[in-house]
Amino acid sequence: MSATERTQAFAEVRALTFDVQGTCADFCRPLQRMGEAVNRTKGLALDWGALSAEWRDLYRGHLDEIIAGKRPWLRVDRIYRETLDALLERHRLSAIFTTAERDEINAIWSRLDPWPDSIEGLGRLRRKFVTSTLSNAGMRAMVAVVKHAALPFDAILTAELAQSYKPAPAVYQLAVDYLGYRPEQIMMVACHKYDLKAARAFGMRTAFVARPLEFGPGARPDVAPEPWFDIYAKDFGALADALGA
């Protein structure tokens, strides 16, 4: 497909909504730096790569239980904090960390690094489209992430506004309600296939941006193209090229 054909194919798109953790911002390196600092301070030799993966799995389990109605809704920062307690208890580390130290560890989710292409690529896309976050993070945490990483968005939307979590349809409905466009006029951008699959089922266009280093250099996340993606891009610059931005 030529550049002109691509531009015509997506002529109806007016807004782009973005997953943030993993797609726009790198959480792996900040978590690793934090873990190394903790190890030095505490005289420990913990594998924070493995611990952070386990922490994320506990967090995702809580989200799924909330979506299924098995737990009452909680903001993401509280879920991360509760699952941190559970993680430390599981590994018999509870006595080592004070409440204040746990709060500081948990705050890492508000201090994520932008990917090298994020700021420039988002800036290009923003000149042509309305751009917004559509994240599972809470509003307060997402404001902090966007400011810390200097991500140039027009709007901040998070699942907290729907009191649910992706991939629940109510979260994608936020983009329609708050941005004022029909689902087919909105493109969801993410590096997670489950997110795009749910957005597509809702009626949105989809763009997959590959983040092979999302979980660190030793991990192998699923970044293979799928025939149902509207766009497959290696980074935000390539996405901007595909959309004529």
C-alpha cells in the first residue's frame, strides 16, 4: 500500500488513544534501577526482574477479578500497593521493608521513562490528530507519568473514569464519550494484543506498535504482526509515517 493509499484508508480517523505503560513509557528500566538502589541500601541481592514480573502478574490478576465482579473496584495505585505487600509476604521479605519504604517502591509506577521515539512521534501525531491516553492507570498516576516523561497528549483518559479496566468495553466507551468521535473514527494504539483485540471488537481502528524491550532485554514478548491489525509499526515515527502525520 502506497503512502497515498494509506492516508486515504485512514481518512476517517480523527483521534488516537494510547496505552501508556509499555507502549509510550518503559517501566522495566525504572523498576530495575529502583531495585538496584534498594539492594544497595538494604544489602540484598534480590532479582528485581523476576520480582517485578511476579508483581505485575499479581496486579493483572486483581484487574481480572474486578472486571469479573469478584472484587470491588480499586484504583490501580492501591492494587499495586496491595499486591506489593502480598509479594513481599510470599517471599518472606515483609519484615525488611517499612510502610514508607513500600510506598516509595510503589511510587515507581508514576515515574516511568519515555521510549526514545515517544516524545517526537507523539508530537508529530498530535499535529494531525486528537491524542489521548487510554490507560488502566489511575488519573493521578497517569498525570504524574505524562508530566514526568513529558509525553505530549491533548487529553488524559484512564479506566478510573469508568471504574473498570481494559479490556472491558466501558473503558473504550470513554474515548467516544469524552473525545466526541464515533468508534470507527478513533484508533487505539498499543503494544498489547489483548488491548487492540478488545478495541477492535468495540469498533475502533487498531495500531500495534512493537516494544520488544518492554520486559527487558532477556524477555520475548509477542510482537508478531497479525492480519487484523490496521497498522503494524516498529515505533511511533513509523506510525506517524503510516498515518501521514
